[in-house]
Amino acid sequence: MNIIITIAVTALVVLYAGLFKAKKALLPLTLLGLLISLGFAICSWNNPTVYFGMMQIDNFALAFGGISIIGTLLIFLLTQRYFAENSPNIAEYFTLILFALCGIIIMVSYKNLSMLFIGVEIMSVCLYILAGIRKQNFASNEASLKYFLMGAFSTGFLLFGIALIYGATGSFDIDTIQTHLVNNVTNVSPLFYPGIILMMVGLCFKVGAAPFHFWTPDVYEGAPSLITTFMATVVKTGGFAAFLRLFAGAFQPLHDFWMPALMVIVIITLCLGNITALYQKNFKRLLAYSSISHAGYLLFSLIVLTANSASNVLVYAAAYTFATIVAFAVMINVKQKTGSDDIESFNGLAKRNPLAALALTIAMLSLAGIPLTAGFIGKYVMFLNVLENYQVILVVIAILNALVGFYYYFRVIIAVYFKDGKEIALDTPIQYKVVLVVSTIVILLLGVYPAVILNLI
């Protein structure tokens, strides 16, 4: 609970600092608040606590919350040179991102379905505003409107599903719901089945799984790049943690009912995400479809529920988060100089900025799942998880899609090293260097020694 309070207080302090025109204090205050909240997470390790039957701060919540806080901290470091000197709403950016992070922490630690809904809405409302915060930019306005409409639609599914689950069990508590299912597994209320499907649909909207992904490419492309980075990494991590806590916990006794529907979603997500990414020329849209395909791999953990499902998701989410932050960091830096976020804008990057080129290459290799990177370990543990139940066809489909992914990830690497681009000097701000170096080290460390976080939960 201290984590949420610290982040919320930090958001309010930053907002007031902006009100009094203390722009130079915004980033230090934000980073200090995030570091304190991360300290609270570390101090709470192996000390599970339930708050009023609504929030459960256990190692699962702390691990995913910690990854979310670290990812947000790195994203805030990318604000150097990001805003114009006369930008009027820097404090609003910071405050809304911090409040969205509060919602995500609630999403990874809820014990009551009403808290899941509150966490999702706190996060979503902040993101609706952030996607359209550039009021003079038509693409940003369009992204905000599409995200709001699709988000409201998905919230309806989620809330209706929660209502049906409550009608079937008389409780919002996920432990009570699981106990009810265990005791009545042969006599489950007819309300329960549509409730599960509706909640699955609502959560698939939030994590960008196909065929509920329609908002993802347009919103990722139209929203400010900093916000897109946050949505593609921290928000997705929180969404999958919420998905896992509910379906691997409360709904586990009915796994045989909802697993086939989820498997269809996984196959569609993998195929649509990877095949569509092949045709993208814009780097942000490529990363958007890449994000969709990775949602498919992350859902593997729910196809076959094992004792390691949560740890596997944590490893994959960490690998995906750090690699994607590197990709967006390089893209933001390049776009500030070239004014373009097409793949062609990376042409000749190795000559102009070797550090950024090397970091981007390692990130692309990790996203592709090449050995000695965190992405390979993430895919390996997911495939191994599914093979425990002899889901060979699903693994074959996933491997074929991974081969397709090699093409569009290596297309970026080829542009960086083997194509000639404009002779534009590209220096890297110090904070960007910190993000690139730290993230790259984490990607390689997890690739070589995954036990660092594999056995955390």
C-alpha cells in the first residue's frame, strides 16, 4: 500500500511543482518518488499483506510492480530534450503517467474484482488523456478518440463479466470465487460461463490481443512517442499480470472450458501480428504489430497452467519491456534529428551513432528471440511451458511465426548497418545513454543468467 501512496503523493507534488513553474524540479521529484516506491517494494518482499480484503501485496504483485516501476523510471529519463522549452504541459505528462502507474500497481495486486475494475479505469482514463495531450496534433486527437471509444467498449465487456461472476457466486473476492468453483465444479451456475468469456474479451482488449487489437496500431502511431513507449511496455506488463492473477487463480478450476477459446485467440494473435508487421514501413506501427504478436506469446502461460506460469510471464515481460524501451529510445532520438519515424530513418545509424546502433541491434535480436538475449529465454520458457501438455501444434505455429518475425526485426538491423542514410550528426543525450546502457545490460544478463528473476515468484 505504501507503494501506491508514494506514487500518488509524488504525482500531486509534481503537479504543484508544475503549477509554480518549477520545471527543473519535475524530473528529480519524479525519479525520487519512483525510487522510494521501489524501495518499499524491495522491503516488502517475502512479507505478504492483505489490505481490507481488497489488495494483496505478495511476491507476485511486488515482482510485476517492480518491473513496472523500473520501466516507468527509464521512460521518464527519455524526457531529456523531448519537450519544447515553452511546452506548457510537462507537469501534466508526468502526473498522468504516475497516476496511470498507480492504476497498474492496483491491477497487479487486486484481491477483489472491484479493485481490478478501479485499477483498469484509473490507468485507462489517464491514457485516454495522454494519447491526445497534443491538442494541436490531429493524429494525437485521433489516437485519443479511438482509444477512448475502444477502451469504453472493452470496459463494458469487463464490467458485465464481473457482474455475471458476482451473480453466480455472490462475491467479488477472487479466493472466494475459486473456492466456490472447487466446491461446485459439477454444478456451476450458467451465469459463470458467459462471465468468464466477457472478462476474457475485456482483458484481451487491454493487452492488445487479436481480434481485439484494432486500436493498437493507430493509437501507438498517433500518440506521443513517450506515451506509446509507456503503453507498449508498462501497461502491457500490468495487463498480463492482472490476466494471470484472475485466470490462473480464481478461474483455474474451469481451465478446460476457457482454454480452447484462449488458444484460438493466441493463434490469431500470433499470425495476425507477425504477418501484418511484415508490411510496415513506419517503425512505430511495426512495434505496434510486434506488440500484438508478443501478446500471443505471453498468453502461452495460460494455455497450460503450471507452477512456473507466473515466473515465465515475469521473464518474458521483463525481456520485452527492456528491449522495447531501447527501441523507442533510439527512435525518439532519431526522430528529433530527422523528423521521421520510418524504418528508412535508421539508415546508416551505425556510422552516425555506434552506441545507439548497437543497443538497437541487441533489442531487435532480443525481440526476435535470438540466443544469448533475454527474448530467447522468454520464448524458450513459454514454449517449454506449453510442451508440458504436448501442445505440439501450437508450438509449431509459434515457431513459424517467430521465423516470420526474424524478417522484420532484421530489416531494421540491415537498415542500421548496411544502408546509406543522410549525413546528419546524431548525438545521444546523457540520460538516453543511461537508458540504453542499463537496458542493454539487463537484456544480455537475463539472456545469459535468467535465474536472476526466473525464481523470484
